[in-house]
Amino acid sequence: MLIPRWLCALFLSVSVPAGALWAQAPYLVGSAYGLNSFSQGGTLMVVTFASGAAPLSYQWYKDGSLIPGATQASLLLQNMQATHAGFYRAVVTNPLGSVTYETELRMGTLLSWTVPSNRTVTQFVDVAVSLNAQSVFDLLFQWKKDGVAIPGATTGTLALRNVQPADGGIYSVETSLTNGRAVVPNRGLSFLLTVNPRPLPYFRQQPAGAQTIEAGAPFRLETEVRSATPVTYQWYRNGVVIPGATAATFELAAVTHADAGSYTLVVRNTQGSVESSPATLVVTGSRYAGTYLGTFDRGDVWGMQVAADGTGTLVGLLSWRGALLLGRGFKVAADGTFAFRGERREGVGQSVLGARFQAAAVVGAINSTTARVSGSLPEEGVSFLGNLELGATGAAGGGGYFPAVQVAAGLGEVHLVTAPSGAAVLVAADEQGVRGGRGAISAAGEFSLVQAGHLYTGVVSRTGRDMLTGTHTPPDGGRRVTLAGVGPPTGRERLANVSIRADAGIGEQPLVAGFVVGGRETKNVMVRAAGPALASFGVTGALADPRLQIFRGGALLHENDDWDSVATVGGAIAAAAVRHGAFAFAPGSTDAAYFGGVVPGSYTVHVSGKGTSRGVTLVEVYDSDVGTEAGSRLVNLSVRSSVSPAGNPLTMGLVVDGVWPKRLLLRVVGPGLAGFGVEGTLAQPKLELFRGAQRVWESSTRSAAQEVLVADAATAVGAFALPRGGSDVALVLDLEPGAYSALITSGSGNPGVVLVEAYEVP
């Protein structure tokens, strides 16, 4: 609104002749200085009020120049324009002296503002009250609380941060106009502020609403929380707890596509909890995605694959160390830099393959302009260079990283990096050593590379999942072994089924098998003792009426004679057999079985015949949680039995479930049992491993590396140690998912007792 003009005594100039009385000289009644405004085309009368001994005469001036005819106490200005703006002065004179009144006129609004209203807010918020004041003159402000000036509160807006109940009160503001020469005060305005306490936490700063970030770049969410009592923090991604994210700030050093999602923060105090507004993270592809190949300054090859999310994998040959360099899962930052330390081999296999992998520190960078890689192994004093390998069309996509292991053979690994250009780098490590080089791969994914006399052939596929399948043929006519792709564990790689086919006696001479369930949760298992059911497979001399008993320690837990003698139990067993793809028991047959839950631990299975009957039986133990990621698992099966050249062979069956190969320890212990007081042990056990009709492995003399590997595996699974250099059969190998059978016979032609064991190796 327009504020009326006002007057105040500021500049006063009085001249009095010598000897005159002060009371008779002219003087002003009211202000000696004024500030006024006008509108274009308007009319304004400027008046000066003076008193003193008559007669009084007046003369008005504008910007120091006399205004002709302006000799009255008032000055009337009409049809005002911008030229009327300026400084006006009225000189009032009588015989005893003179006095001067001054004012400045400007075109526009003298002063307008918004009157603040009373407010009620809640603790911890910010309060801002603005007058929205406007004037053709400069404005001065002073805010007060309960009549006391607030230091620094001298603008048209009062800002109160993080208000508390004590901040409540009456707030007022005094305004003044100034043109740099004079200050003209105006009346004040006031309002009442009430601050109510807040029991729950309050977000003074919410996390940033949405961010789009390139893979490899850092990501940070900041919040500011206020609470009257102590608080705790927990961040969530897509509604799932982020472990360890328990601070007001959340950050990732280098994001990947897996980090994309909606992030929220829950803050809790003694009164309850409050959830933040969501912050969405969108991750774009890394500009460095592609395949890079190059060499170390000592001549060895290396290859690096950078995924779209900025995650890198680098493989290289360090021949001077007799080792490989393998880095996986490191992040290429938004500026192209990366750093990692080479992987080690821990646990079983460390003693054999551990020395084949160099845990060297690596630092490097990719130039986004030239697509050139440079870096070093500082601890080795070695540098490396390389370039992005583009396809025929100039595309960077189409390459990949393909790891594989030797299956049904000694431990060995292959790491292949392929480029869209058709180039490839392969490095390998096994019991014999390390090797690597650069080769080519066809458009169909086929490769054939010879490295130090070792032939590697195969094909890579990107259908469903990246996968390498192939073979490795050592030099000098060595046995060709199969290569199978590996990947991140799915939680499903496990022994799904183990079985033993052997003779079962009567009374005190049952077939005794053992199995172990590892983990912490109850495991559903199906245990079967097949006798009559074997006849349909051409097995002669099968046990006519097997009885199944399951013990834990010395306690009998479960017993069954005829599998479907109880209808409900038989129905569950039949359904489980269908799920496992096991052959069916005939309704009403005398085969025996159990289905149900068992807690983690060791169990003993006894299978015996009735009366004087004896014969061949098949004992099977199935993991009925197979196909899931259940925490407990079937980790061991063992049986002690006799092997006779004239009798039925001893056979163990294995089924490996999952996506990737599984590492197992297989042992056939004959002479090694003598230390436990067992008499008549098999002097020279022989083991042949088949997958279908194909023999994939047969026992042979263990190498020094295998001796160490077998000993490590035995320690890892808790098995007793075998004498080194003995004729007991033991091997550690990786097996692809599928069904296998192990045939145990006598290598010398003489009968004897053996202990057959299969262990899942962690």
C-alpha cells in the first residue's frame, strides 16, 4: 500500500543577523527534510511549515536553481514527468534571518509491503518471513523479538533456521527510507510466532530426488535430521536393508548397474520412526565399456574386459613369476582410472594352484579420447600398454570374459578374453604350470590356440549366460581333458544324490552306509534301499526284502521294512521319487524307504535282509531341497563293503546339481583301514568314473601335487588322513552337473574290504 508522506527534522540551516533575538528568526514547524514520490502525470503539492516574526518570504529551488514565481509556502507540481524528479529546497526569510526546508522527489512507489501474519510451526523447521517491501528509495530494516533487536536481522526477510519452542514470541520490524543523505523512519509491523515441539525425527534435508550417473562414478546421498532424542539410521534399496548403511550419509565409490534403484532412509528415535522421500539412482553405461588387449613391457600378454556397468576383469601372463594375474570385479571410475590386487587361491587348491596366481597390485587408466590403456604393477616394477579392440563396424561391444575349469581331471583353470575384432587372449594354470598367449576367435565363437605345446580348443556362447566349453590337450600325447565354463555360485551347486550298490548281509552283517548333512537348517532327504526293484534293471541276486534303519550316533531314528506299508508315507515317497527323476518302486513291493527332515549332522544307514536272505541292494540318499538355495546340504556319503572279483561289483552313484561344476573329493580306502584295526582290506583298490557309458577318469598313481591336494581336501572336510604314497585311491576333481557312477574293483584280483567316500569340497 502507499504510505503517506512524513516529515522529520534532519537538515536545518538558519541565518540570524547580529544582535537579533533567536525567538524572532524563522523556524520550521515539523521536518526540515522529506522524501516523497510521485506518479507520472500526477499532481503533488510540497508544503513547508515555518513560523517567526513577520513578514516571511519564500523561494523554492530545484537542484540548486531558482524556480521562477515559486514564492509561496507550498509548491504545486502538475502533470508530473520524470524531469520533475530531483532535490527541492524552500528558503524562508524574515528581517531576522532565514531557514531552509529540503526534500527529494522520485518517480515511483514510495513504499509498499506485505503485512506478516501470525504463524504456528513445528520444531526443527525453517521459518522465513518476507515483507516483500518495495520503494524508489533505499530501505533499512531492523527485526526485533519481544522488543529486543535481533543481531544481523537487517533485511526485508527474517530467516530463522531449525526453530525451537524457545524461538516463539512476538516479532516486529522497523523500516526506514534513505537516499544516502537522510534516514526517514516509519512505523513498525509485528506478528506472533508459535513453535510446537516435535516428538518424531524430522528431515531438514531430504536425499536428492533423482540422479543419473555413469557407471564407475561416485554416488552420494546426504540428509540432515533433527530430533529431540538420539536417533538411529538405516538405508534401504528397493525396500531391502543395505547392510552397514547406518549413517545420515550414504555413498558408493563407483556405481554399477546393480546399484540402480530407489533409496530411502528410515530414522528412528524413542518415539518412533520416519522414512525419507525416495531418491532414485539411474546408472548409465560406462564410456569405457569394451575389450582391451595389450602386453607387459616384458612381452607377456594381457586382456581386459570392461562391462557396461564399468566393472572390469583383467587376465595376464606373468611368465617371469611363473604365475597368472587375475583381477575381477574392480571398478573403472568415471575418469578412467582403476586399481585392484590380483586374486589369490584360498582353501583347497591353494597349495597346488595358489602359487600360480600372483596377488600383485595393479594401477591403470583408460584414456577416453584415444581408448588407450596404460598402467603398472608397482611392486613388480612392470608397466603395461594396450588398446581398445573394435569390431569391423567400429563397435566396441561383442567381446567377453570366459572362465573355465578342467573337469574330471586334475585341477586347472582357463581364462579367455575375446574382442569384437576377433582377437583373443587366453591364460591357463594347472598342476604343470602356467601359459598364455594371443590368438583368434571366429564369428561363431570357435577358437583353437596353442600355448607352449598345449592345445586349447572350444567354443564360447552368450545364449542365456556366457559359457566356454572345450578341451585341453597337453603336449607329447597327454590325455585330453574337458573344459567347462564357471561363473558366480548360484547356491544350487551341490550333491543332489549319492548312492551305493553292494551286497547286504543278514543280522549282524548289514550293509552300512553313512551320510552327512552340513549347514544349520533341517534338510529334507529321501533314503531308499532298493532290492526287488533292481530286477527290472537286470540285476541278479538282489536282496528280496531289505530292511532300512537310520541311526544318529547310537540312537535309531527311523526304520522301514516295506516302503508303502503306510499309505501316507508311501505317497510322500512316491512323489519325492517323481521330483528327483528316480525309478519308481512298485506298489506293494518289499523295497524300503524313508522321506522326511533331518537336522545337520552325521547319520548311519543299515540295510539288512530278513531271515537268512542276503543279496545286492542299492542304497540311495537324495537331497530333497535340490533346485533351491537351501542353506543345508548333503556333503558326504560313505560305505564300507567287501569287493570280490567273483561277486557283484561295488558301485557308487553321484548326481551333481546346479549350473556350474562342483569340486568333490573321492576316496577308496583299502590299506589305509589297517590303522583302524580292520582286517582283510583290499590291497589294491581300483576306481573308474563314468558319465553314462563314457569313462571320464580311472585311478592312477597320485602325483606329488595330487598328494598335497588330497591331504588339503581331507583336512577341509574333516576326513582322516591317508598314508602318502599308498595304494589307496583318492582324487580331487571338478565335475559338471550331471549323473556319474564310480566302479570299485580289485586291481590285484584279490578280495578285500574297502571304504568308499564322496565329499563335497567347500
